Amino acid sequence: MDWWESLGMAMAMVLVLEGLLPLLAPRQWRLMFTQLLQLKDGQLRFCGLLCIAAGVISLALL
């Protein structure tokens, strides 16, 4: 398996995981987004930074 194929599979898995919540719990998904809209830019950036850090650590452990 080459690098591009692995990247494509990872992106496909992200799409599958991202689609689970609106499929299974659309009301809670909509509520989550209304709560996200109330956050300040700095808070959203910090959440993004935490997600990136968690992803990098996960990749390093695998």
C-alpha cells in the first residue's frame, strides 16, 4: 500500500466518522453546531489545536 492510497483511505474514514452523528442523532448534531457558533474565535482555534495535537500523537503511537 503506497502513501497516497493510505491517505485516501484515511480521508474516507474521516468522512464515514463525520457522517455518523448527523445520521444517528441529527437533533444533537444541530444542537452541537448552535453551541459551536457561540464560541469565540480563540476558543475554536484552541479546540482545533487540541484536535491536531491528538491526531499527531495518535499517528506517532501507531
